Amino acid sequence: MNLPGIKVILFAALLSQAAYGCIWDSDTLNSERARFPGIGVLISGSFARHSKEFHQWRIQQREKDIASDKSLPWHFDDLAVSQHKLGDHRAAIQTMLRKDKLVPGLYETCSNLGTFYIYTGDLQEALRWIEKALAINAYAHFGREKYQKWLVEWVLEKQTLPAALPGDSREINWMTPGFARYVARQEAGGLPASATQQLTLTTKQRADAIRGVTGMIFFADFDNPLLQEALGDLLMAGDLRDNAANLAGICYMHAALKAPNEKEKNRLTEKCKESGRTSMGFDMTKVEASLKTALLKGAAYHESVRQDEMKWIAAGLDAAAEFQKKYLVQSSPAAP
């Protein structure tokens, strides 16, 4: 899987420093979206992604393929990803381990296992497989693997850090908040969480990190609260001339809506409020309204894809091939 059409292009500031990024209105949001193309799609889920019915269909197809004498390694990948998408992460892991015994040491196997173990909560095992994948091909998926590794390490670090340390997600230095600071520390040579120096990301470093996280969002879950928070941190990083504080606020709000418990929901809501302090006129009500409007559009788009896939399946067509023809030939990312 790759992201041939997903590019995060950082344009020069279009407005003066005094006005740019300091107010909340449709012009501000539109300007931020123009400088960070594709982010609105990520927040809303308005991109081609497979339905539950497709994954059920593909499991049946790939099980037949694997049982035949024409079985190929990628049949196992398809099966495992569909099992994972339907929430059976343990089955997905077993499918990949079975493949690894048959064809050892493939990058795709290690990368998938790294992802699946994240969803079972076994982060140390996830890191082990991600590091194996990096050792095989450090630049696959546009170098996305290293950001997945850093994301897992950041989560593990947050579980052990006192709240006052700079690595904490409530970091009030909005030049490099949360995950953005962790990335900056790694880019600076792997500084410890206790490092007190001011850290920033270069334009390229932030663009690469955003591309890494957006890739994970496209191919994992667009409404995953961890990924939405990490994206918000990277959009928030930088000064008012080139950050995207308002889009970051929407990411934090989205993460809060999908938070696993009230403590996390409150933390992320506060983070959304904190991000708004850099923008005059920032209004939580407007943030929520913008997000809900976007999510409704995304849900409607996804339902249209679902209807297509159910139609293809009912007609006995190859739903994967039909999806490819309709949604991916002139589209950017492959669907999760």
C-alpha cells in the first residue's frame, strides 16, 4: 500500500503575520485547508474506504484462495487486513504468523503485525515487529513506518512520565505540542523527555511527519483518537504564520468525541480549548459545528461506497476490482 497522490505541501504565508491564523472564520479554515490539502478529508472520513460487507466478502474470497493450489503471499495480507478491519485482531495476527512460517521475513508481514499488535494493546510486541519492518525496508510507504514506531514509543512514554515533563500531551508550548515535540526530539538525535531546550521542526520535518500520520489515518481508522490527536499536534506546531491552529482544534475535538473514557475526553477537550487561545474569536461551538458537518458528509460518502460494494457483491462481481476501477484509478490513496 502506498500514498501516491497524498502530498502535504506547505505554501508560504498568504497573509501578513498580524492577521494570519489569528481569527476564526471560514476564510481562516479555507486558507488552512489550502495549505494542508487533504486534511479536511481525513477529519471527515470523506474518502473511499471499504465497507464491512466488503471485508466479509473478501475474507471468504481469500480463504478460498489460500486453500487452493494457487495461493500467494498477498492473499494472507488481504485476509488478515479484513479480519483486522472487522475487529478480529487476534485472528489477523494468527493469519500473519501463518504466512511468516510459509514465507519468512517479508516486509508486509512485519508491518501488518506491528499494526495489529497495537490494536491488541501489546505495544512492546508491536514495536518489535515495526522495528523488523524498518530493518527490511526503512523507506516503504514514504517512510511512514518510523512515525508509527515513534507514535507507539510516545504512547509508552506518556504512560510513565510525570505530567509536568515536556513530553506530556498537556505541554503548553504550542510551538511543538505533544507528539510534535516527540518527533522533534527524535529528529534532534533522540533527546530524553526531560530535555528542557526549545525544540522546533523544520518545514520538511513537519511535512514528512504529517504525511506519515495521514498515511496511518487513511489505512487504519480515520476516527482513531490517537491519530487525530497526533495530527492535531503536528498541525499546531510552528508559529502563527504557518501552523493550522483551527484545523488542529477540530482534530482535538474529533479525538475527544472518540475518546475511550471520560478522563481522556476531558483531556482532549481541554487541549482543543488550549489550541484556541492562539486564535482570536476561536469558538468551541463553531469547532463542534464544523466537525459535525464534516462527519455527516463523510458518513454520506461512505454510505455511497457501501451501496456500490453491496451491489457488486450481489451481482457476483469482483468487488475489489470494481472498487479499484471506480474509486482508485483517478483517486489518490488506496482504501483501507
